[in-house]
Amino acid sequence: MSTDVNQKFNDQRRALVSAARARRRPDGAYVSTVGYDDGEVIGRDGLDTTRGEAALYTSTPAWHGLGTVIPGGTSSVDTVLRAGRIDFDVDKRPAEFLFNGTRRIVPDQFVNVRTDTGDPLGIVGARYTPFQQRQVFGFLQDLADNHNILWESAGATRGGRRVFITMQIPSSIVIDRGGLDDEIRLFIVAVNSHDGSSQMEVLATPWRVVCGNTERFALRDAVYRWSIRHTAGALDRLEEARRTLGLTLRYAGRFEAEQNALVRTDLAIDDFHAVIAALWPLDDDATDRARRSAQRRTDRLDAMFRTESTRVGRNAYAGERAITDYLDHIAPRRPGQTMSEEIARATALIEDTDGARKTQAHQRLMLLRR
């Protein structure tokens, strides 16, 4: 089974839009048109539309249906630049102003300007060196040491101030190889800014970036990252980047080893209940209502664990999957005044509301291995 957070995200966003009967606004937001949710803004992808259409290329259709899709991807940098509408350069020009009819230049301050539209992107200092899109593609090609790679996605957000590029790492993480064969795919993503707000970051992540939200998730869930300052010659220092990529793949290997350790760890029902009690502790003076609620949660998790055990065995991996699925799909949500429960649940999934509890569950299950 292949675990693809991108497909899961696509499905959740489509369900969210459908549940709210939302319509798309020109700026990329979805607005509900029914009931208490009428007028509620569901989400905004943040893609650049400076040239009239969304600046996005992807090998797989995105949840919002925007951009240019080339099924299966392409290895042509020119095609990706053109399809993603990021085929512009960035010029660094002196910052200047008029005072009493006289043109004055601000010392050591410059404006980054798009060469296709002339739009200003941000103020930068004298040492700042713009990284052009084509340079970043070349850097990633050299980093992968393989010039026949397929580009997964590329585009721009925030009016071209940020540009992203994604390619898939050839080797996936496989849990219980030869047995369960649960596969988790990883991508290398470069996120470059043109407004002087941040360094360029290269990271390994399970997210294929196709919008502002997935860019945020890619940065949040990166298993390793490397920052590159916008200075002359910075993109020539490939050896450090290759070393960092090696660390990334070793990190992925450690993650795979941990998951395989959970597969090999038998988990008794009593131990699973102890993990549940630690994740949702009850005070000594808890009310009868709270205790009944806790028992219902334990019973539901118990049933989910037993069901998962029929597929993967009665082990800690089954316990972790049961807890994760419960948090994602079953745990009660208290919707706000403008939300239905379905929208509240989808929003919690997208915003990773339960990330800390999932991490705690993983750590406690790993302790049982020891």
C-alpha cells in the first residue's frame, strides 16, 4: 500500500469544498453558498495569477484544478518553466525616489523586479544575489546527480515572490519490505524567495507542492532541510548540499527502521489501552460523563486496533495506525458557528491539529519496543 499525503490532501479538500457547496472566487478562494456557512472563505491556494492564469505546472492534477498538468511529468526544464509560468528572471535595480523633482538613490538598497511584468518583488541589500529559476533547476539536477529526472511540480505564489520546484526522490520508504510493503514516497523541494524575506530552502518532504498550503506543509513536515543564502556563488557549493541530501536519506532510513521496529513489536491489548490512557488522561475527580466518554473512545480504538491487526498483525504498527485513523476520521470535533462537523474535521486534518498527539503516540509505542 502506498501512503501518499498528496492524494489524501486532494481528497480532503475536494470533500471540504463539496460539503460546503462552495464556489471559487477569482482570487483562488472557495466561498460557501449555503446555510450558516454562507460567505465563509474555505481556502486560498496563493498561486500567482499575475499573467492571467495560475502559475503552476504539475504531473498530477491538483485539488483546485488549476495550472498546467502534464501526466507523468516531464524532464524538460524549458517546458516546466513555460507551463508553470515561471519563465521570468529577476533583476536587482537601485532603490530610488523623487524629492522636489530630484532623483535620489537609497545607498546599498535595491529592488528585485520581475523581467516579464516589471512588478517589484521586494527590497534587498547590496550583497543579495537573485537566484534565477533556471539556476535552481540546474542546482537540483546536479544535486540529484541525474539529468534524466522528472519534475513533479513547479510554480509561484504571492505574485512571484516565492517560487517552488519539486522532484521525486527515486527511493521510497518501505515499511515491512516483502511483507506489508507499505510505501511512503518522498520529494525534494526547493522553495526560493525573490523578496528578500528568506533564504532558499532545499528539503526532503512527503509533500508535492502545488499551492500555498502544500508549500507550508512541505516546510512543516520536512524530514531534513538545507538553507542557501542569496550570495554570489552559493549555488556552486554542491558538495555540502550532497552531504545534506545523504543525511536526509539516512534520516529516511532511520524513520523506516523505526516503523519496521513497530511492525516487529507485539502489542497486547492491555499495553494498547495504557497508551490510550496516556494520550487522553483522566483526572481523579473526572465526572461520570467524562468517564463514559473515555470508555467509548477506548472501545472504539480497541475495535479499530483489532481490525487493523487482521491486516498487519497485532503489533505496535497496528496500534499507531489505529490511533492515527481515529484522530483523522473518528475523533469528535466541535465545529464553530460557521462550520459543519465535516468541515471542522477536514480543517483539522489540513491544519494537522493532532500532530503533537500523533507524535506522542509514536514515542510511547517505541518505548514498548525497548
